[in-house]
Amino acid sequence: MFRFALRRSAWAIPTLLLVTFLVYIALRMGTDPLASYMRSNPRATHTKIEQYKKLNGLGSNYVTGYFSWLKNFVTFNWPRSIKGSREVWPELKDAIANSARLGIAATAVGVSVGLGIGIFAALRPGGKRDVAVNTVAFVGISVPPYISAILLQLVFAVYWSKWFGNSLFPTSGVYPPGQDGFDLVLMIKHMALPTVVVAIQVIAVYSRYMRSSLLDVLNSDYMRTARSKGLSEFRILMRHGVRNALIPVITIAALDIGAIVGGLIITENIFDYPGTGKYFLSAFGNGDFPLLMPLMVIIVASVLLFNLLADISYAVLDPRIRLD
Amino acid sequence: MSDSILQIRDLRVTFSTQMGELRAVRGVDVDVAPGEILGVVGESGSGKSVSFLAAMGLLPQSATITGSVKLDGIELIGAKKKAIRSVRGRSLAMVFQDPLSALNPVHRVGDQIVEMIQSHQDMNTHDAEKRAVELLEIVGIPQPNDRARQYPHEFSGGMRQRVVIAMAIANNPKVLIADEPTTALDVTVQAQILEVIQRVQQTFGTAVVLITHDLGVIARVADSVNVMYAGRNVESGPVQSIFDHPSHPYTRGLLSSLPHEGADRLQPIAGFPPNMLAPPSGCGFAPRCEFAIDACNAELPTLQPFDDLQTSCIRAVDLRIGGRS
Amino acid sequence: MQFLIRGFVLIDEPLVSLSPRQMAWRRFAGHKAALICTAILSFLVLAVIVSPLTARYGVNQSVKAPPNSYLPPSKLAWLGTDDIGRDLYSRLIYGTRVSLLIGLFSAFISVFVGCVVGAVAGFRGGRFDDVVMRITDLFLAFPFLVALLVVRNMFGSIKWLTYIIGDVSSLRFIIFLLSFFGWMGVARIVRGQVLALKEREFIEAARASGASRAYIIKRHLLPNSIGPIMVALTFSVVGAISGEATLSFFGYGPQPGAGATSLGLLVGQAKGAVQTGFWWIALFPCLVLVVISLCINFIGDALRDATDPRMDAGK
């Protein structure tokens, strides 16, 4: 098992390098980092420009340029942002922390509710509950996150306070303006709506996966064996049904991590939530290469990491997968 | 026959399907004496498996079951779910046709046996694991200690069927129902599995219901036989009598379709089994029977004593002289 | 249930036999939600095709002389007016037209490219297959919006490419961009289909009897894959429409010239409208977009059920 994980991670590193190289090219072509720099710093001296080019690996050759960027990146010799010459890491770190909090909350809510109602639907295929779950899932898939976000904002930001006189769930930021320090209740209140928006997508997707996967399992012969043993229905469902049905769901989950991050980016932007989504869109809008590259590395790395985790958990869950 | 351990009376099973009511079992009586091996024989669709799945309570919701199934005097049909569950796996256990799919692929075989033990006996995991290894040894699995820690896919078909048997006998059941336990296996392995079943019956005195379409299997291990056709019993009795002087034309047809010494060619039974959505009102076999008379189609025949057998053929007496055997 | 019924002889003589296509049609027609959705969608498409007739005002026309901005829904403007007094209803009709156009075009291109790539990967196998599938997986796993924006700018910076597909804000460019990201899912499906069919006996029989590869693709593969491809097509249309909407929402969408609009642009205006309480500006464009995607999703799902009876409704 350990060797399997090790070999898989060994593969992830060249992939990471290759993909970041492609991203480097795409960003250099797409955002034109030099022009963006000149636009934001029209009076920059020649030495400053040279230093900027050197730190970002903006030489004329893409390959050597990438490697000199990479060298600075891994030695933590990161260039400052184009706009305002800010340090990148503190900003990125905060954005990631905020996004991770939102992402984990939404995934936790989404996966547990999604799997739950998926199981619920599979118990009586074709029944009323099944149809209801199916319809909910369909609506969830068909409503893009920005629309559910707008509708929730419409209800809570505009009408709730109008009707009830208080604002139950604020619709922007992590804290109200002026708030200093940590306040759990406020934080949860601020996170509630964006969490719901992202969770809806997750619920829609997972309930369908779980339902169809569990239906396959419920029709299998070993379920009959389990019943013939005189086990309780709950134990049969969990230990023999859900346990087996999770295997295919997990492989798909890895592919979905990108969709969840995508949903986060959109949602954060609408709710003015200071996470990676806002970070990305404002940096992208400014063509801020020094801010964008580290974020991209982290996105690529996390996609690969989740793929790896899914592979490993797949192997752990399904003994039929050979590890060599 | 009050001494029977498993007694089935007038069992009827109907499935509601899109095409109508499928009457799979239409009044079946079975008696299993303690410690005997009862062979239940019939072609696919004769209702033999469904009867015993119904007895186990393993049929889907779409099945309507009436009649009586008594295990050791306790009624199972219509009993509370919890009561049935405590019987299932403890006093009444089952071995399935396809050992490749009967075991859960993601759990170790040892754990699957332990689960069976612990769901009916108050035993700690360590003891249950020891017992599981013992059981694997009983059914003839070499190196049971290591094998218990392996997964089903690491076993061959025959070995998996041994595991299924080990699991079924884990709680020392009074009756073991084996539903076509050898059908999916190679011929050489079939014989070994039958030996295992016989050994279990002899060692523990377990009554075995052996459901099969293979008369050869019946001849080898069964004490008595119950022949089913179109959801009904057509004939039952001691195995020797059935093979020596079968009373029902269907049984005779089955026997002459077997390869045996002195026969140049096999004789298949002409025609097809009836449509169970609209079963014939009289004897189910009459449309295919060369001896059928009008009376055969008139009403459903029931089992009647005939010599040392029970037969549903109303012409059994007439056919005794002219019939082949 | 199946395992029990399997053994029984259910019928003496065969029932009326149906061709696979007839059976698929019956199953589709049995899906009530899909039928309703087809009706709604046809109605919408029709209304949008004859937009000069159904729209009440020009796309850029004010409903009346000022003050005309942010009028709530009324007889004058059924769905209200926007910031500069244009009729929201008429703009929705024109916008939907543009969005459906984008959706259909890029779906057709995606499906075509996906079919070719998937079929070739499936048939050739080996290294080519590995590489294509790796790329596909990577694209599928990458956050869509990020990839879309980065690649959009990259394509926009390639001079010779913009001569062919137009400038970043043109419709042609958006269609190309969405197709560029749209083919992987289809390629996956078609490849899977090819691999499954390759194993089936009738293909082997055709091979053994000396049929050429092109013949096999034409006679066996395509007819057998048409169901999944149709399904992929419907989902591609939704993907492209919502892709355009996402891009427009964040201000990177097409600028279809001279006051023309798209569903995405209209939804994008909703963002600002929320804070100010002009609910109609937020609600109606969102509603149209949701109804369209919901309808197409339902139809796609019913198609999948209809063409592949083995799959259950929720897959």
C-alpha cells in the first residue's frame, strides 16, 4: 500500500511540472506580464523592470524562463504583485484559508446530504421519494451557482430585512466592516449562504451518483446472501450496500474537485467573500502574473493531490484492485 | 409426517409483473425429515427455487406468498420480520447457485463468516474468528488460517462455494437449503462440493434440501426426492423408488432424458413448459403428456399415495403396467 | 426481481416485436417530464426563431420617452425595463436567440471533435489512447472557469488565430473557445462505447468475415453509439449555454455588437440589480436560463433512459 502511494505520488511531480509549464506559457501569452507591469507602473526604472523580469522568469525563451521562475518559486524568492507591489504569500495564504473553510464546509454539507438522499432514493426506486430526490437533483444541476447565489441574495439581502427587519444572513464578506478578530457566530452567519450555494451543486451531483451506484449494488447476489444470514436491514444496507456502492462514487469524486473549486470561485465572487475566487478574478483582471502563478500552482497541485487520494482510497476500499 | 423438521403446506407464490400475475408456485407441499437429504428436482421455472426462497423470506416485495412453512413447528409465513430474521441464518441457512457473486467482494471471507456467527450468537470476535477458521477446515479448505484473511476474488469457484457452505453451517442450522450449489461449477469440482454437503449432513445431522435440475446429483446424494413441474409437486418419495419405478410420466421423461447404459440416444421431452401467467387448469404436464386423457385437463390433481411414492398423476395405476421404466 | 423472473417461460409466442428505435421512442414518450420539457423548449425555440414577430421592441429600443429606466413589469413592458429603459422581455428573446445559437454551434463542434477523437483513441488504443485520456482527465479535473479564462486570453493573444476565429469578444471566438473545452466528455463516452463494442461478438464476427474498419465504424459502431452521442449532444448544449453565461457574468463574454445581447449578459446585469431591489432584472433572465437548462437536462436524461434501457433513471 505504501509503495503504491509512493509510486503514484512520484508520478504526480512530473505532471505538476508539465501542467505548471503549460499554465506559465498560457499566462505569459494571455496576460502579457510585461505590458501589465508597465501599465501599472508607468514610471518604473530600467533596473526595476529588469528585476521584475528576472524574478518572474520572463526571458525571451519560454523554457529557460520557466525554469528560472521555478527556481525562484521553490526557493520562496517570490516576486511582489504588479499592482501595489504587495507581498504575495500573506495575501494568498489568507485567500486559501478562507476558501478552504468555505470549501470544506460546503463539501461536508453537500456530500453528507447528497449521499444521504441518494441512499434514501435508492431504497424505493420509482417511489415518491425517489422522484422527489431526482427532481431536486435535476434542479440543482440546472441552476448555475451564480443564479442560486443571486436568488438567495435577493431573498436575504433585499427582502428578508424588508419583511422581518433584521438581516439574518449577510450577503457579503466574512465579517461586517470594522469587525476585528475572530467571531465564530458572525463567521458562520456570513458563510451560510455561500456554503448553501456550493453545497447545492455537490448535493445534486452526489445524490445521483450514490443512487445509481447503490441500485446496482442492491441488485447483486451478495445482498441476498447478506439477507439470508439474518442480519438487520440497517447492517445489510450499510456494511454490504453502501460500503460497496461508495467505491465508484469515490473515483468520480476526484474528478469533481475541479467543479467544486470552480463553484467556489464563482460563489465567492458574488458574495464578495475574500477567498481564492476573488483573488483570482482580480489578479486576472489586472494581468498580475506574480499573483496568478502561485495560485495556479496550488490549484494544479490540489487537483493532483485529490486524484491521488481518490486512487489510494479506491485501492483501499476495493481489494480487487491490485496494487502492483 | 409430524416428525418433519421443515414442513411446507400449500405454498403459493405469485409475482405481479407488467404482463400480469405470474403464478410461480401453485400449492406445494414439502416435508424434510431431520438429517435427511431431500432432492428437489425440476427444470428451470418449475418453482423449485422460488418455493425455498419464499420459505427463507428472500423474495422481493412484488411476491405474494400464502400457505404455511413450519420450521421445527414454528410458522414462518406471516411471522414478524424480526422473528424470521432470527431463524434465517441460524436454524435455516442457504447456499446459493453462483459462488462467484454470492460473497461480498470487499470483505475478507473470514469476516463474512464471523458476521454470520455474531449475528446469531453472543460470541466475541476472537472466538468467532477461531470458529470461522475451524469451519473453513471442516469444508476442506487448506491452510484455513491464511485463507480466512483473504478476499473472495483470491479463491477459485469451488473454493468459494466451500466458503459459502462454511458460512451457511456456521450456526449449526437444522436445515440447509442448497440452491443449485454445483450448477455453476466444473464437473470435477461438483463432486467435491457434493461430498462436502454430504459430510456436513453426516457430521452434524443437518437436514439438507438440495435443489437441482440434475438427476445425477440427486442419484448420488439424496435420500428422498421431490419432483416439481409448473409450480406443483408431481411426485415425491424415496430416491430408490423414484429411480426404479417412477409413477409420473414427467419423471419418466426426465429419467429417459438422462444418459444411461443401454440407451442409444437421449430422449428429450417434447414441447415446452406452460406459460405461468396463465397456467393450465388441469395437470400442468398434460399438454406435453403422451398419456393424457380428458380427465387430466379437468382439474388440478393433488398428490396421492401410490405404492411407496406420492404422485399427482391420476393415471398412475393405469400406466403401471404399460409404462416404461 | 430479475433474477427470479429470469427462469420462467413468460410467453408462449412472442409479443408484438418492436425495433430498437421504436422501443426507444416508446420509453422516451413514457417519460412525462421529458415530454413537457420538449414542448416548453420547442415553444421557446420557435418564439426565438421568429423573434422579430415575438419581440415587442427592438433590442436597443426604449419603451417610451424618459423617465423610462427600471420600470417594473407593466402592460407597457411585460417584464419591466432595464437601466436605460429597454424592454426586458424583448431583450430576453433576442438574448436567448444568441445563446441558443452559441449553444448549438459549439455543441455540434464539440460532439463532432469528441466523436472523432474518442473513436480514434478507442480503436487505436495504446500510447495515443493513453495520452488523449490523460489530457481529458486533466481538463475535466481543472476548475472550468479558471481554465476558460486563461485559455481565452491565450487564444486572444495569438494573432493568426484571431484572424480565423475572430477577436475575443466575437461570437465566433466564444463558440470556438467553448468547443475547445467541450469535446472531452464526448470523447470519453465515445471511446468507452468503442471499447465496449470492440469486445462484442457481432463486431468480432464482422471482423472475422473480413469487413474493413471503415465499414465496421459505419455499419456497426455509429448505429450503436447514436444514443449516447445524442445524449452527449444535449448535455453539450447546456454546457455551452451556461459556459457562455458564466463568461458573460464575469465580463469576459461576447460583445455581440450594436446593442445585441445574450442570456449571459442579461444574467450578468442581475448581479448589480440585486442590491438595488430591481427584482425583475435579476429574476427573469435567471429564470429563462434555468428553464432552458432544466428542460435540456431532462430531455437528455430521458434520451439516455430511452436509448440504454440498462441504465436507470438516475444515472
